[in-house]
Amino acid sequence: MKSKLLEKLFSLQGKNALITGGYRGIGRIIAETYAELGANVAIVARNREKCELAASELAQKYGGKAIGLPLNVRDAKMADSIVGQIADTFGGIDILINNAGIAGAEKEIVRMSDEEIDEIMNINFRGCFIMARAVARIMIKQQSGKIINMASILGKIAARNMAGYCASKGAVIQLTRVLALELAHNNIQVNTLCPGYFSSDINREFFASEKGREFIKRMIPVNRPGELSELKSTAIYLATCPAFLTGTEIYIDGGHTIF
Ligand SMILES: NC(=O)c1ccc[n+]([C@@H]2O[C@H](COP(=O)([O-])OP(=O)(O)OC[C@H]3O[C@@H](n4cnc5c(N)ncnc54)[C@H](OP(=O)(O)O)[C@@H]3O)[C@@H](O)[C@H]2O)c1
């Protein structure tokens, strides 16, 4: 960074970041951004090979430390053990991006099974809780840290056939508030990032279709889905925010939640 002020405010040099679901999509763009700014990055998800590959690519490209480890965020014992391993390897954890999540099948509530609601709540909400708890225990010892929980605009507004997703993300927003309250006196800031619709491999075809274009026109004031690169500056801000910024959520959604 050229400017001393920018460096003072936004440097991630030597910080240790843990990113769940960090080998692709939103998690990957945040992992890339932090690594580029000099952070050491740990990437965890269920697919061991993809985590290891992403970590070796980041280490090669940006020169910092990067590790990839297998972890299912539903498994509390595994989470405690992997988080401990990462803290030992890096010498602490400064930033948690609690990003792992699934969309779940689109179904009306009356057609949803017990298993379907359990699955999405277990990964999106319980997984987020398990990871935040494991990392918070380390951050309390350090008396510093930033936890960024990934919710969605659908934690605030409703969408038909998405009850599990909406409820799980609403729960993440409330979890953030309680965590922020409990951890404020430990100099740990906890905030939620709420993305709107971003283009990805999964939805690119939909957004290019007649139905997709109509949806965008009706629902997104900027008239397009987001690009993943548009999340970078907000992710940096939340990882470097002042102690006074805690317990809140930031929407980055092209104006979707204005309505
Ligand atoms: N894309 C959007 O437009 C959008 C909008 C709003 C919010 N979000 C939220 O942003 C986050 C990332 O979304 P994305 O679109 O980037 O998703 P994505 O491309 O599907 O990536 C999800 C990541 O989470 C990991 N994951 C899923 N279940 C896991 C589990 N049980 N344990 C550990 N890792 C797990 C996946 O790896 P494995 O399968 O190998 O475990 C993958 O790396 C999600 O929480 C999503 O709800 C996305």
C-alpha cells in the first residue's frame, strides 16, 4: 500500500485468517483478497483435495503461509481439533470467515421433510455456531479477533420455497448479535456480511434467461447480479474494522433490500 493511512487502517500483513468453504465462490474471493494483502490463510471444507489445492495456489501466488484442511462444520469435535491445529500452526487466529453454507432444495414448507430442515439448519446455522465457538475460545485467550458470519439478504427478507435457508440465515444474524454482546469486552468484533444475488457457476444460466432477466429488473435496483470482486472491499473492512463496529450486518446487494 502506498498511503501510510491506508496501511494503518487496512493492513492484513501477518494476520491469520480461517475461511470455511474457502476454496471456491465467495469464500475463495475472500481468501484470495486476504492472502494478497499479506495474511496467512487456512481454508477448510469437506473436500480435502480442493482445500489443499487452493492453499497451495494461494501460497505460490502471494508468498504467505496457507494451509488447506478437511472439515465438516457440522462436527463439533472435528471443528475443535482442526481449529486448534490451525492456531498452533499459525500462532493464533485473528479472523474467522464463517462462510460454509448450502442453499438446500427449493420447496414449499408443507412439502419439506424433517431431514431437509435439519440438514440446512445443521450446516448453515449450527455449523456457524460450532466454528464461532471454537474460534472465540482462542480469540478470548488472545484478547483480540474478528468474526465475520456469512448470512444473506434472505436472513432479512423472505423468499418462497426457501424456508430453511431464510430461517438459517436469520438465525446467523441473531447469533452474531449475541456473540458480539458476549465478546465485546474481550476486544473481539463480530459482524455479519449479507450478500444479495451474486453471479456464480450455478445461477449464471438462470440470470441470462428471460425469467432471470425479469427477476433482476423487478428485484435488483442496479439491474444486475453482483460480481464476486465487489465483495473484496467489504471483506477487508470487516477484517480490519474498529472495535466500535460490532454486532451489526452489512448488506451488499445492489439495493435489493431497499424494498
Ligand atoms: N452466492 C451467492 O449469491 C450468495 C448470496 C448470499 C449468501 N451466500 C452465502 O455465502 C456463502 C458462500 O456461498 P457460495 O455461493 O460461495 O457457495 P458455494 O460456491 O456453494 O461454496 C460453499 C462452500 O462451503 C463448503 N461447505 C458446504 N457445506 C460444508 C460443510 N458441512 N462443512 C464444511 N464446508 C462446507 C463447500 O465445500 P465442500 O462441499 O467441499 O464442503 C464450499 O467450499 C454461503 O454461506 C451462502 O449461503 C451466497
